[in-house]
Amino acid sequence: MRRMLIVDDEQKVSECLKRFFDSKGFETQCAFTGQEAVDRLAENQTDLVLLDIGLPDCSGLEVLKRARELCPFARVYMVTANWDEDSEVEAKVHGALGYITKPFDFSERTWAPVFADPN
């Protein structure tokens, strides 16, 4: 089973994503702040991270940098309601595989890269 961490300060968004990915066979955890995300990444090996750019205590880009240190093989996708080309470029430079914008749908096309087997 693939382990996933959903990092978003909007609890309803996190819960919705958790239900969706749990139904697809993922073992999911949620974090609502950058510090909570870093703590969870340090405690558990994680295969996949959905990481919001806008967190209450720090930038998701800072969490991305720590995620690369703590779980170098985890696949990370950034999530944001406010797309910004500079942030997307910086996220990719630091190892994010993609950028998913809110509001998102649950179509196969939107989530296909996330579901792809990394092997």
C-alpha cells in the first residue's frame, strides 16, 4: 500500500482528498501546517505528498525543501488556489513533479500523474 501525506490548511479539502485517495487504496495522513507536515515526514516513510503552497506557518516551498531531505524518494505534487509561474518553477527546481490547481475535480485526467506507478 502506498503511503500518502496530504498537507493543506483547509480541513474540508484535506478530508475530501483523504476519502478519495483512501478509496483508491492509499494509506493517507493529513497535516494542516508546515511544521506538522515536517513532523509526519520525519516519523513515517512517505511515498507521495500533496502539498499546498499556502500554509499558515510557512510556505509550502519550505516544506518541499525539507521533504526532499527527509523523504528523498517521495513524489511531491504542489496544490494551490493561486497559481504563480515563479512558484511553479521554484517548486520544480526543488523536486516537485507537478502543480495541481484548486478548485480541482476528481477526473482521471487531473490525478493520472499522481496515480502513475513510479517504478
